Amino acid sequence: MGLAVLWPGGAPSHERTGVGFDRQTQQATVTKVDKVSCKSVNASGETPTGDTSTAEGSSAQQEATGDCKKATIRIDTGKDKGRTFTEIIQPDQSRQLHEGEKVVAAYEPSAPRDLQYSVTDVNRKFPMALLAGIFALAVVVVGRMRGVMALVALAISFVILTFFILPAILQGSNPLVVAVVGASAIMLIALYMCHGLSARTSVAVLGTLLSLVLIGILGSEFIGWAALTGNTDDNTGLIHGLYPSIDMSGLLLAGVIIGSLGVLDDVTVTQTSAVWELHEASPTMGWRDLYRAGIRIGRDHIASVVNTLVLAYAGAALPLLLLFSIAQSSVGTVANSELVAEEIVRTLVGSIGLVASVPVTTLLAALVVSADRPAVPAAATEPVESRAPARGGKGRRRKH
């Protein structure tokens, strides 16, 4: 119902700004790379047109580092297919072009003709597609039919993210509502498709939903309390410039919810399965004993998952943390900056939701499995012969 009500019907159009990801691009190939003197390049006034973020310093410094390169690039797609342009590559640039390399060229129609195209990135489609194929093969070989269903669920998750969540946010819908609806749809499809329609899966779904609600409440309160705007870098600034109506702090909260969903699924499914297997192994256990045994398993899970979350966010923010380290800033100064504070709030809110999901899901699973399959009394598990009265005091038992 939420999908039907909020379905956007496509992202709103806008005029390209030519900035960042909003540039027109074409596929291109490096056809030739020649060595040239950096001195002659600087003397002629010819300057690099590609990524020069690391090519700073005086001409003398550039000459000392070695020869420059002059790359000829051919456009392979679009209306200018076959057209070539050249770029000068300084020896200390981080990206060095090689003959035959596939690249991405940005196009700026308002620039002079010889400066309309510039290399912005390397074309990584083939290695990324190959890696995705290896991943899919590994999942199918190990997971078999369940692995196939997991891949189908993954594809559906991308469809919901691409055709619902992102366009709905761009059209001005409340990011929190969109994230909750989209995340719930992804969760329901993924869990039931991968684990089947059963009471066990339904318990995992309910535990995940309750944890998502807690994450939404905590995230909303602390993002507002900490005055986090969600507009902290060039990309978010560009989004805000193109679509001023978007609530950037709400977008941050939506990211927290969606980012926590994947790990939540793992925790709730594992806890539910653990309780079910405990009951299968020992049908005489009541719901209290099942809960105690399940929560012991959950504590180990909590310890590993929380550490995983923290390390994942720290790894993503490693360049930023390195900059703070170079600046010799104190821990308090680093934590107080909005860039780092966002990651801290994201990590802690998600971790609280994960921790809470363990006792909640374990309790639900213990109650449901006990009600669905009542514990068998100990006496009822004894053989009938052992409970039959002896005849004549000779130890013989009546058979039934």
C-alpha cells in the first residue's frame, strides 16, 4: 500500500549543471601516448585538461619529476563518435593513462571546441561485471536454489531502490516515510523469498520491523538534537542545489535506516533459526529455557556484528580520519565536526537497533515456537513399556 501511494513514476528532470556526476559523459579509448617535455609544455602554455588534483607546484618541480605524457583519446559513443582530443598528463598525477585503455570523457558543450572533452575517469565496467559474475557463481554453487533466490531478491532490492526510493525522495516525499516503506518492501520480499512462508520467517520479519522502528525514532531524535544537516560534501551540496525542497537531514535518516536493514536481516534470521533448532534438539524446553539459550547465542552475535558496523563505517571514512590525523586535531574536535558526527550517530543508532533486535527476536521466537509446538512432558517421552506395571514381581512388563 505504501509503494502504491508513494510511487513516484520517475525522477523529475532538470538542466544539467556540468558539475560532478551531473556532467554529460561519453565512452572513449586512449589511442596513443607520447612522451613530451614538461618544459616545452609549460612554455607553450598548454595545460592538462584531465584530473590535475595532484599536479600542483612550480614548473621547476614538474621538470624535476620527469617527462610529461601527451595522450590522444578517441570518442567512441555519441554524436562526436570518432573525434579525438589530447590531454597532457603530469608525471605526479595519480591517474596515468595508457595506450588502449578505456576511459570516460566528460563533455562541456559551452567550452571552446578543443576543450569540450576531458578525461574524468577510467571505464571499469568489465572488471566490475566480471567480479559480479564470480560473486553470483559463488552464491549459486554454495547456496544452490536458496542462493538463486537470494540473487533474485537482491535484484528486486535494487529495483525498489532505483525506481521507488530515489525518485520518491527527489520528488519531495518525506525521506523517512519513503525509507521505511522501501526498506519494509525489500525486507518482506527478501526474507520470504529466501526463507519461505513460515512462522519462523514471520518472526524474523516482525523482529526486523520493530528494530527498524526503534532505529527511526532514535535517528530522528538524535539527528535533530545534534543539529546534523546532512549537507556535508560536494555531492549533497549539489543535490540540495538542484532540488532545494529535499529535506537533507531526512535523507540522512533514510540512509541510516536502509544501511541498518541488511545487518538487521542477518541478526533476526540467525536468532530465529537458533531458537527453532534448539527446540528441535530439545522439545522439552519451555519458552523461558529457549530464550535463555537463544540469548547466549545472541550475545556472541552482538559482539561480532557491532564491531563489524564500526569498522565498516571507519573504513569508509578512513581518508577523512587521516586528514584529521595530519592536522593533529584532538579527538573531541574530530568527533564534533559534522562529517564525523554523522558517522558516529549513524553507527551508534544502527548498533542500538541491532543490539535491541537480539532479545526482541529471541523472545518472539521462543514464544511462537513454544505455542506452535507445545513442549512435550518428560514422562511422555519415556517408552510405554517402561511405564507399564510389572506382573508378579518378576520384572516382566506388559506389552501394548
